[in-house]
Amino acid sequence: MTRGGTEALKEQLWAQAMRHGLGRANEVLIVADGAAWIWNLAGDRFAGARQRVDFYHVSQHLWAVTHALHPDDEAAAKGWVQPMLDKLKEDASYQVITDLEQLRQRLEGSEQEQVEKEVNYLQTHRDRLDYGTAHQRGEPQGSGAMESTCRQYQARFKRTGQFWSQTGDEALMCLETFRRNGRWHVLFPHSKCDPSKN
């Protein structure tokens, strides 16, 4: 965790992954949302890793389509989106993309633009939509654990009345990260206090 930007985060992620056995791993999986900078970082530091886009983020894109098609009918919106989500869960993302492309040809105006946007999104990530495989292998389909950790950091460092310099913020984030990763003893080898147990 850092406020030092993508380059600093890249270095931290790489070091932490190596500490946890990346060099000995037979297989590496990266699960994240659809942000381009994350996938650029993954390609740079974790070349050859399998990649998966968070299912919840992808489902939001399909919900955007169904709400454009059925803005005032929630039952119809759910009826349209559920089969699409089921196809994604069965590793049939190619079929979802095909269905959307066919739908786009029948639409006009803002509805067509919305479908076009989501087709482009799914095409960009088509090799990262293997949710059926994830289920079969007992792997995460989403990045919820990481999203939760980010929210916890934000709650810790963005409390009412707290103001941090970037240097102070970075130092406290470093301490919090050592604590969360069970590495407090590295900073304080003679301390009997282990804050990760509190």
C-alpha cells in the first residue's frame, strides 16, 4: 500500500509476491477489476500469470446494458441479464459477446452506444472471463478481499479530522502493512508486542 503512485506500488507488489514464493510458483493468478493500469502492471511484473477480471465488475457492465434496455422495468431487466450472467459463469463469454453484438445491430441511439461500449469492454477482457474454470478449480472469481482491504485502509487513514502529510501517511501505511502481513517482528525484532494479534 502506497501513495507513491503506480511505480512504487509495482515495486511493493513484486517484493511481497517474491517473499511469498512467487519464484517457486508453478502458476500465478491475478484477479482485479478492469482498470488498464492494473493489467499493465500485471503484464510488466507478472508476465505469464493467468488473469481474471472481477465477476462483480463485469456484471455491472451487463447491468448497465439491461438498464438501458429496460429503464423502468426491473423484472424485465433481471430477466434479460440473468441468462447473460449464467453464460459468463459457464465460461461462455464468447456467446455473451456474440449476443451483445447481434443486439447492437438492432438498436439505435443511446441504447446502441451503451451496448457498443460494453461489447468493447468485454472484448478487451475476453481472455479474463473464465469464471466456470475458477469455480471448478476453487479459485476466486472476484477481487472482493482486496477491495475490502482497500476500504479498511481508507477507513483508517481518512477518518474525520485526520490530516496527513504524504510522508506521514506513507509511514503509517507502511506500519499498517507490516502489521497486516505478519511482519511486525522485522521492524521490531525484540518487541514482545505483536499488534497483528490485537
